[in-house]
Amino acid sequence: MTQMKHRRVQVLLFLSAIFLIAEVACTDDDSGLPTGMVQVDAPIESVEIIKAASKSPNPAMIVAIGLRNGCEVFDTPDLQRDGDVFRLTISNLMNVDPERACTDGYRTVTTAILLEAPIKECKKYVIEANGVGRDVLFTYTPFMELDAKVCGT
């Protein structure tokens, strides 16, 4: 039994080393990004704040992001809050390798970012998404909730 456990540990260590080598081989030395890819600001198609779950307020920021071609991929969101102002930076990874063929089709990806309280229903918040400011109203359509606040009523 001990020999079998020892053998499993050896196999796991071997596989871990292989995965580590593969990861290093597929990334640029300095940036840690995949080879042939650079980080760029994502085009922001839309931003809204909605209710994410049945208990109030449970807000989430829903962001639609553009991908310029078939090789571009969603990378990372970074959200900072200062009172009623949210500063959102979203990046994509863009192909710069001339040897890699990419389709030309523009497409969108939607991501949800959960927000921490306090967020007030029917209140406008400022979202600066990749440097562009917008006023966004936190609103939702209540479904079978007696205490739900409907904006404008």
C-alpha cells in the first residue's frame, strides 16, 4: 500500500512539472501573457446595475464587452468604488502574432460583477467604464416580492 501511494505522489509531481513547463512555454517571459497576445482596453457596449437575487438589494453590474475578432478574448475586470462612483477597467487580450489567423467577426461577451452594499434601489450611480462616464439607475422588475420598490411609482 505504501509503495502505491509513493508511486501516485511521483506521478502527481511529474504531471505538475509538465503543466508548469507548458504554462511557461506558452507565456511571454516578462508579462505573463500568452505568447502573441497583448492586453488592450475592451470596447464597452453597455453597463447596467440590476438585482442579482431575490433578497434585496443584491446588486450586480452587468457589462457587455466587445471582442474585435475571433482571436480576441475577455481578460480581466477591475472595479473600484468611491461613494456613488464606480471606476471600471475591463481588458481583453488581443492577438499581435502575424502568423495566427483570426476571423474578422465582431462579437460581444456579457459578464456580471457582484457589487457590495450599500446600493440603493432607484438611485443613479456614475460608472466610469474604461474612462467613459455614464449615469446608471439601479432598477429591477420585482417578481412576487411584497417589499420591492418599483422606480417611478
